[in-house]
Amino acid sequence: MLPEELADDFVEPFHHYSKECYRPHIQEHFDEDEIEDDITKFPRNINTVIWYQVGQHDGDNWILVGRLESGKYFYFNAWCDYTGFDCQSGIDLYLSNTKIDLYTYCVSEYDRNLMGVTVPKN
């Protein structure tokens, strides 16, 4: 479950989240029925928070990495301009069965550096 104090910081991006924000990644193919619950219930189905950054308008992105009740890992990234999410903005949600695949294929190198995460080189 998302800690209450953290939920307050993510109210705005969560309010603008919809299941259309889900972005499949090339290395993992989920059956639509398999992920429908996960993307529809997000963020109410967050089980564990691994790392987060609180964002601000025209500044840092809102970033949240964790695990859902289904056991899948997620990466949530949201941004907006100074006017808020109703103008220029973006929200992406990625899911993965493993943490290493999430960091390798979904999380940008910039965000991995923020988190202090390294991934094996191929």
C-alpha cells in the first residue's frame, strides 16, 4: 500500500492517470487479460514502494517504482508544465515480472542514475 504521506504528494499525477498510460515494453508480452486488473486498479493496488521522487510543475518528474499486489514490478513516471496536467504533460506506467527487466528495459538511464541502480551490460 502506498504510504499516506506519499499519497498526498502523488495526488495530482494519480488523478490524471488512466489505463491508456500503460506502455508495454518490447521484452515482455503480457496477455491483455493478465494486466487489465493491474492497469485498471493502479495506484490502489500498490503493495510496496521501492523508490520514489516527488515531482513539481515544470520541474522534476514524479517517479515511483514498486511492486503491485499481483507481484509485478512497476515504474510510474509523470511530468507536466507549469500550468499542470491539463496542458503539456505525460504519464507512463510500465510493468514487468522482474525487477531487473524493469530497470533494464523500462527505466531510463537518467532515472536509473537518480535511483543509484546499475544494470548488467549485454
